[in-house]
Amino acid sequence: MTDPLRTAPAAAAAAAAEAVARLTLDEKAALATGASWWTTAAFPHADIPAFRLADGPHGLRLQNDERADHLGINGSAPATCFPPAVTLASTWDTDLAARVGSALGRESLAHGVHVLLGPGVNIKRSPLCGRNFEYYSEDPFLSGILGTAWVNGVQSQGVGTSLKHFAANNQESGRMSVSADIDTRTLHEIYLPAFRRVVTEAKPWTVMCAYNRINGVHSSENHWLLTELLRDTWGYEGVVVSDWGAVVDRARALAAGLDLEMPSSSGLGPARLLTAIASGELDEKILDTSATRIAALAHKATPQNPAHADHDRDAHHDLAHEVAVRGAVLLKNDGPLLPLDPAAGPHIAVLGEFARTPRYQGAGSSRVTPTRLDDALTAIAATAPAATVDFAPGFPVDDPDGDVAALRAEAVHTARNADVVLLFLGLPPSFESEGYDRDHIDLPSEQIELLRAVTAVNPNVAVVLANGGVVRLSDWIDAVPAVLEGWLLGQAGGSATADLLFGHANPSGRLTETVPLRLADTPAHLEWQGERGHARYGEGLFIGYRHYDARDMEVSYPFGHGLSYTTFAHTDLRVTQDDAGFDTTVKVTNTGSRAGHEVVQVYVGALDSEVLRPVRELKAFSAVSLRPGETRDITLRVAREDLAYFDIVDDAWLVEGADYRVEVGASSRDIRLATTITVEGDTYADVPDADSTIAAWRTHPVGGPAIDRLLERVRETMGDAYPQEGSPRYRMIADMRLSQLAKLPIVPLDFTDVDKLLAAVHTGPGRN
Ligand code: BGC
């Protein structure tokens, strides 16, 4: 959107530089560090206003500076608590993510917040990460697309965002110091693409560097990450801000590209900058550059448009309800239990404390004080006014003194005579939070024991789950006919749950992470959290479904799975290729009797690749709404560049010339249609040098034919002794370095030939 308050980039940069020119050295150093917990420093004489940052991401956490914290300890002003990222992502709906973003932008405006700290696009490497509820997915493509939509939504309101945590913040244990040790290809293909997409497509006003180290270097001091990659390669022009307290050495951080240290560091950050500049360790020009970026952001952020500030709390509650309805995932629904018919089942037992005391968000810096809170128990009673609704809490939540046996007995008694049991299970709040990880993925044992006791007296049990990270289902799910995975549903989750259970809304969420059979099956299991300060990402590219598919492992529920009260058919797959990628078109029909959303998913896998590649990777998707009987042609675009892998020799993305399998389905393991296309590879090739092997020379478009001509000379000399192409002996020649071959006395090649070859490849087409 065009905002009249925004200045043209060149003029804005000039105004910021002029403002910074009016600052003393001390003032510039002070500008590069927060003035308080949530605000930057103001310099009215230079026309640099302060701006305010606040968490994020699923609601506004506005605190006053006297009782501020970044761990969710103190309270904050009431704000709409939307469902956290895990649930928003399960909608697979970019429009919805953008609408939530704009609503958050409006709430930020209303509270004078200039930069909202989100989204978190870190990859869910293990289900154990305590902060998985704040992240979108195990898949980088999905995370990047949703993050882009969310940032566009917030920023459409003239409020900035902070893309976090850059990068590879995939565990909470040891997060302030642990080194994520990741090989180059995995870093580029799994842990960076979501950041790259959001940076290049949505231009977040700030990027927040992570606490952890990457390959031994603190993210806050990582010049490669913050400058070479982010700015020089991705073209980022905004402000890099530290995670709260992530700066280790202020001078090294500034030199690496970290513009703004947050929060205030009691004067230590600015003092360190001044000493470093005085001693010549740090060039003042680097400080000027960062100060100019911060001033430009202050100019851009502060003249907020009051016309956008109004928001209707009820409308935002309704939006939170819509996301909750769309994000809950119906994992299992065998038989006629769901949707419930209030008339057919007049006696409903609602069991489990979470029905009365909802678990609706995670803990830590993202904790929001909701404007209101729906609970499922009240909503169920209101939805089925003619029914008898009996409640029993069933188990204690985070209460070591709770009487487990008495609570269970009461719940079993309540279940015994009911027509249907709605059993609310989940993770107690203490199980998952920013700052620490889980050490298992099981539900508390008293909950599973309750489930067993209840199903023994009443088989009509639908389980509703509340958990921010994946829980193990395989040890109990066979005992119940229906399971609704509610994740964390935000402040309207209770009413959304009732709507879904009674069929006033049709479940449409799809898993954005695999539910494994057991923790030991998960990709990072053996090396999770690492040792002696280093977490080695030994599983490489094979995270989430990439891991389970490559090893052909059984899972409880695959990535992309989710049921509906209706059914969908996919037919008539067509693929149309062009130079920039291809369009996948498929007919999708709602074959059932209720309106619903299908999430059409396109996966692509390279066949016969030169390098190790996942079997399939998500490359396009769309959440489509269809009336009963309705058919629509859905066209999903796959960009050519999204077929590339990161080549470690060339340090560049490369589209391989190969056949690619294009699959369309309702989940990564429910592929309905597939076809194979041939994609021409990037025409450039490695430029070989004297020490490249003969095999490498033969792959070059100019060098290949030239080396073949020289080998012909060798063949003529050797006659029948020359090995047949493809034979083991031929491979021995192919493995030799060109310079090695040229040195051998009996081979009729010398260094004049080598020089000629080198000249030929350097004037011919070369990579980069
Ligand atoms: C978190 C960030 C958050 C910041 C400010 C840190 O503890 O890692 O995500 O934005 O605090 O509260």
C-alpha cells in the first residue's frame, strides 16, 4: 500500500544522514543502543525521535518500562491474543496470516508501538524445542510464505516487524551460547530460506539476530550472516537489532553489521563503542552507517497514521476465532461421533481441566494478556442448550499436590452414563516455554491413565488436544475414535472448539509438522542439543518429512495431514512449463455434503540427482474453500529458482538439469496425482582449472569437448591399450588432475595444452 507518510527512499536516506551528521560521537554511540527496555534514544536537536518496540508475535505485549521483561514474567496491557504461529500456520492460509498481521499492526498503532517483534521463522528441528509454538513449521518453504504474508500484513499499517531469530535458533537449551554447527548446504536449504524469502519479498523493517552461535560465531558478531549474506547477497536495507541481551561485544557486533543493541545495556554498549573507536579498533564510519539506518527507521516509524489506529476489539476477537477454527487439525475421525449432534446425544461429559481453564498460548516473551477469554466448557453448554453437560477436571494441571486418583474416579463416574465424552487433554503450561526444551513428547501419564479409564467405561470419546509442540499419540490413539489437535487456539479457542465439535464449522487445519510414532524416530534425536556447547546438525537436510520419507518410516500423522467433515477429489493434473518455472493445475471437487477447505499441496522431487536430495519437498500450496459439489481449477505456480539446490563447490544455487516428479496431494503421504517433467539445467558450469580432474573438465561446455580432443590424441598414441569409456580403468584416468596427466612422460600432453585449455574456458561461458 502507498502511505502518504512514507518518504521516497533516497530522500529518506539523505534526511537520516543529515540528522546523524548533527550528532556528536557520544550521541551516535547512544543511538545504537536502546534507551530503555523497549525504546530507542531520542535526539530532538537532530530531529531523531525515539521509537518503541514490543513483542509479538501473536499479540501485543505492551509493558511499561518500569515493569518490563523479556521472559513473560510481568504483565502487559490487554491485547487480542491470536492463536500462536503453530496454529496460524496450520491454516496454510496466506490471506488469513496477512489479515492477522494487519490486525496486529492496528493494535500496535493504537498503543504507539512502532515495531512489533515477530515473526519467528525458525525451523522446528525437533518437537522438543520449547518454543515450537512460536514457529510455523518443519518446512522452510511454508515458513517463508506465511512469514512473508504476516510481515506484509503488519507493515501495511505503517508498523514495522522484526524477523527473528536470525538464524538457526532451533533449541532453547543453552540458547545464549550454544553453537549450531550446520554444514553449508543444510544452512542454505533448510535454516535460511524462510529468512531469505521474508527479507527479499516483504522487506521487514528490522531483522533480529539470534542468541546462539552458528558454527562457532555468535549470531550478533557474525559478519558473514549479518552483512555478507543479509545485506550484500539478499539486499537487505533495514535495521539489524539484537535479540534482547544477545550482544556479547558491542564493538565486534557493530563491525559485523548489528545496528541496534537492545535493550539498554546500562551505558556499557555505547562506552565500548567509544573505546573501540578511540583505539582505532573500530572505524567511526561503521557507526555512522548504523546510526543512519536507525535514524531512517525512526523517521519512517514515528509519524504513525492515526487514521489506522482505531480497532474494534470484538472484530479482532472474531478474527482470533476464525484463525482458531481454521487452524485446529482433525487428526482422526472414525465413525459417526464427530460432528456431534446435540439432539442425538443429550448427555455430554466434558472431562479435563483444559475445557474449563484453557491452555491457549505459550510462555515467555510472547505471552499476551488477552482482552477476553473463551473456554470450551461454557461454549459447549451454550452450543447444546438442550443437552445435559457434566464436567469433571479429571487430572491436576501443574499441581504436584493434586489428588490424581480422586480426580480420575470422579471423571470416570461422569463418563459412565454419558452419551458422549469430550476429553480435553494437553500439555500443562510448565511443559513448554521460551527458555527451555521438553525432554520427552508424552502427555503427562495421569492424562493417559485417565483416557484408558474413561474409554473402558465409554467408547464414545473424542479427544481435544491443547499443546504447542507435537505430542506422542501412538500409545493411546487407538483407544478413541476421534482426535482434534487444537494446538494453542488463542483467546477465542474455547468457542472455536465448540463450533468445530458440533459442526458449526468444518475442520480445515493441516499439520505443518510430522507427528512421529515416538521421539526416538525424530531426525535430530541422537544429536539434539549437542554436547560441550556444540549442537551438530548431523541429520543435515533431512528434517521433518524429508527425514521420514527418505528412510521410508512410518509416522503417526504425516506433514500436511488433516481431515474434514467433507471429502475432496483431485483430478486432471496439468503442468505447463515456461522459462521461469511451471504452473500446476488441478481440478478440486468437494465431494461431500458440507462446505469446507481443502489445502492443495504440490511437492517436487528431483529424480536421478547428482547430489543427495529429499524425496519430495513442498513447493506450492493453497487453501481452497469449496461449497458441496463445487469444482474449481486450482493453479499453483512453482518458480524455477525453488527447484535449485545449494551447490557447495560453487557456493551458489543451482537448478539441475533433470527429470522432476511433480506430486499433488492432500498431505505429503496422500499424493493423489503425479507426473514427471524435464527441466533444463542452468547452462553455466564449473570453470575448471589445472588441478581439476579430467571428469570435472568433461562437464564444462567448452572444456569438455576440448579435453575430449586432447584425450583423442592420447588414445591414438596408446592404441588398443587405451581404456574403454566407462570402464574401471577409464575411471582411473577420469579421476586424475589435468596437471597430473600433463606431467606424465608417456602421455602426449604438456603444459602448453593446459594453458590453451585454461584460455578456452576463461573466454567461454562460465558460472557466475
Ligand atoms: C526473545 C525474543 C523477544 C525478546 C524481547 C527474547 O527473550 O528471544 O523473541 O522478542 O526477548 O522480549
